[in-house]
Amino acid sequence: MALCDKDIVPGEVLPVVVIGNGPSGICLSYLLSGYAPYLQRDAWHPNPLLSSKLGENAHTSLLEQDLEYLCEGLEGRSTNPVAVLFDSLLLPDSDFGLDHASPLSWRYEPERATPHLVLGRGLPGGAWHAMEGSMLTLSLANWMELPGLKLKEWLREKRRNLRNDRATPAEIASYYQHYVTQMSLRQSFACGTTVTGLTWQPGSEGEEPCWRVTGQQQSEGEELEDGHTLQQDVPFSICAQNVVLATGTHDIPARLEVEGETLSYVCHSFWELEAAISRGELSQSSDPILVVGAGLTAADAVLAAHHLNTPVYHAFRRSVTDPGLIFNQLPKLLYPEYHKVHQMMSQQQHCSTPQAPTTALGPPGSSPYAGYLSFPRHRVLAFRPDRKCVLESDSGQRSVLQVSMALVLIGSHPNLSFLPDGGRSLGLDPDQPISCRRNPVEVDPFTHQVVGAEGPGLYAMGPLVGENFVRFLKGGALAIASDLSRKQRGEGREDGLSASCRDGHVEGRQTETCVS
């Protein structure tokens, strides 16, 4: 997996470099390695309009079809149209709990393969290797799989029955790593790499324009007398015709930017809670912990503390009934643990009356949700050195809470430090940092080319464009692979943008708020 073993000739311009080796990058590598989706003979799809359109070019690979035409009229849980299309073809009517067979078949056609390189800091699978290994994934197991390798069948080979049709992050990470080997993609992956620069080079006399990717790769140096091997960072510089940003958004925890947020008892990751638990710092007799946020990671923190009978304050900006709250979007039967947290948020709310003071948590165990108190529509004003946190409601009422630790779990931002100004110029709002939920990278909806790129051939996919669900990020891979295939055939659009994007019909998109 070392770059020096990739036969990269100095000065050579690679067709494609992918920055990020999570499920986004893996799926794109699969398509670029010569695997092409076709409509099966006598295939059936529950959407009659889509089925009719597919039948018009039944013997043509999906990579060579007009994706914009196929996307017309489709609706789904993603706002990226090709994501809805590909999901509908891979998992027909899955949102309705149905398990229709996919009308697609996959053919390996090596003549289609595009030489490419996938760069990643860790093992293939990206952030999934850093996630806690016992929690269940939000998505159904088959929603987590990549084309060509059934996750359920792979898990059965490991002699494990799926619990509640969901898998653990550790299993998913292992599946992605195995997928790269099983599909013979390893030769295109260079792990242990950190990209530090990405620049567009317009080219000069005798040189073609390209993107230059620079960075460092960890490699083993000389062996010491004690048997240990020195790790060293080896710089690299690669030129590419096309670059795909697939970095995900889990690198930098989002911050409240309030007074006292750097104090030692204020944490920004679930793992810091786990570390405190393992050190025995939290118990039934501890001061309450404060969890800030209303996403699934915040819910996991509430559940972990509640399991220990550690009292919990829970503050979040939305109301409990807000339809945008993720808990109001999850089926109760499929996600009982998150439904439980939502019930706690609803039934154990702070009430600013003398009869129900802020600290009236009740002794743990005295009622189903005792030891827990929610603060809907509240924001944190300050964290104080004496471990007191100041909250303020929408109406301006303030509460001061004594806590043992505070967990700020309000999402994360991508690390795009290798781009000027962190890539702000590429977002829907160039005055704000790139954010999956609030300010994704603006791309052409049918090719995923970055609209604000300095030069042609820059693409983005996955969480960077608002796709937090693995089932939908595969659509970005299809859009990019299709556009690159069109370029190879000499059919690329002059400006690389679809008709709707050129005509100014690309709208700001709302994004999902959870990670699957």
C-alpha cells in the first residue's frame, strides 16, 4: 500500500486521485476498476416510470445512460437526485420495509477500468474504524453494503446472526476492509497518507493542466536494537487529471464557541465519556453530566450514562416535536433505544416553576426516567471553572447547572486544511465553513463536479455534499464514474456541468442530520 510500490512515474499525470478511503472512496474505486451495472434480463422495478425508462436502453450500462433523464420524477430521502436513483435501483422500495430484488446485475469489464489512486490516513473504511464497536448502526445492515458483496451473507460466513437486522460499527469496518480485498481493489489504495495540499496547475508550454496533490505517507524506517521500527513520514507529490474529495466530515468536532469551552471538564467526543466511565469517574453518586446536542451521538451518550444510573442533563436547541429532529424520523420498532431517548426528552422536561426546579432530577431508579432532565430550546451561554454551566432558554430564562462533565456533541466538520481557507469557496455559502448539515460543497447534481472549483475535474461526494447515509453516498460514486466514463468516450460536456446546473437550477439543499 506504499506509494513507492504504485509504479507512479515522476511527472506522470494520473487519470483520477480520490482523497478519502471510506465507503465513498471504496464504492467509487469499485466502479473505476471496471465493474459496471446493467439491467438484468426480465428485470422488474416497482416504479413503472423508471422501469419504462430503463427498458429503453436495457442492454446499455447505467454508466453510459442519461442519468438526468432517469432521475426525473423520482423522490426519496436524499436531495441528491442520482443518490435517489441509485438507491431505488439497489434497494427498491426499501423505505416501505419491502425487500424487492435489485433489477441490476454487475459485470466485470476490465476494458472500462480507469487507473486511479485512493488516499486515506487509516485502513480502508475510513471513520468506521474509529467508531465504538458495540453500538448498533442506525441503518439496516443491507443499507450499509456496497455493490457486489452482500453484507448479510458475509456476516453469516462469520457465523453471526444479525440482531434486529442491524450490525455494529466494528463489523461494518471489517466488511469494508474485506470488500477492498475481495474485489481486488487493494492495488489502488494507499493508506497511511495525509494530504497537505491540492492546487490547480493551469499548465504551461509542453505541460498539460492538472491537479497537484501533495502530502506525506507514513512508512517504516530502520529497525532499532530493541526490535521496534521507526516510523517516518515520506513526502509525495502526484499530478492528476481529476480529483475526488471523499474525506467525510468526522475529523473536527463542532464547537459552541462559548466562554469556558476549553476547560478540562468540557469534552467533544463520545469516546471521552467512555474513557471517564472506564476510569470509574462516573457513578450514581456523581454530579450530573451535561449532554449538549440532539443527534444520535448525543442520544448514545444519554443511554450510556443512564445505563450507569449517572444523572444526566440534556440541552438542545430544537423543540421535542420539531419534525427535523432525527428521532421524529425513525421507526419506533426498528430503533427502540432511540425511541426511549425521545420519550425521555419529551416526558422529563425542565419546567421553570417552583414546583419543578432545574435540579429536580429525582434519585436514579425512582421512576423509569428519573435521573434525567431535558432542556429543549436551550443554548449554552458559558462553562465556568467551578463546573457550573449556564443555559438560556428561547424566552431568555437562565439556569445554572452543577455538573461533573459536559459533552458537546453537536456534529463535526471536515478537515479540508489542504484547500485554501479550508475550502470555503466551494460551499453553498462561501462565507461559512464547509458543513455537512448547513453548508455542503456545491456540486453539479448529476456529475458531482464542484461548481466553484478553480479548474475542471474536481469532484466531491459523500458527507461533503450532504450524504450521511451509506445507502445514498453510492449515488455520488455512480454520478462521478458516469461523468469520467463520458470523458473517456470523448463525450464530456464543454464545461463539465449538467444542463440544469448551467441553466441556474441548482438549489441549496437541506441535508440529513445523522450518520449511518
